[in-house]
Amino acid sequence: KVMKYGRTTGQTNGKVYAVSSSSGDLLWQLETGSVITASGAQHPDGLFFTTQDGELIAVSYDGDKLWSHSVGGKLYSSPLVVGNNLIIAIMDGEDLLACYTTNGNQRWSFQPPK
């Protein structure tokens, strides 16, 4: 959760907050429109959050929303950063796992055999 200017945290009120680690002052906040159920992931390209409504959201270190994708299910865990990829686990969706690049392009998805 540590970032360049402080710490970020997502809340059940659908907002992401960035707080100065030295003063505790609010640096910025972003309305996501959905409950954030896990910690964000950090990458040099930005911060990444998942929502209960199945949105994968990218946020700049200045608090600007860079992109978002609906994954067709619910997201309850943090994105896993592997190099320039974000791997997410999807609940109640057609796919079980999906991989997006940090610039928002879907790389692959996995559906278990039936």
C-alpha cells in the first residue's frame, strides 16, 4: 500500500484515499462507484484496485483514473502484479482467472474444463 507520496487505501464507501505518510494529510481521493474489497496493487505505471462489482481499476499516482475494465464477475482479492501483468481471480464469472497488462489490455483468461 505504500506509494510515492504516502499510502492508499480503498474503502467500502467506494472511494480510494491517498494519505501522506509523514503528516496524515489527505493527498487525493477517487470515487470508484463500487465497494473496494481488497488492498490495491502497486506498479511503476500506477495503482490497481478491484471492486466487488467486478471492475479492475487503474489509478495514477496523482489520483487520476487511467482505465477500468468490467470482468463479468465479482472481484474479492487484490490484483497480483507479475512484471507488467495483473492477474485477477474472478468469482461468479465465466472465467476463473484473467490477465491484463498494466496499460489495460487483456492478455488472456482461463476457464476450467467442465
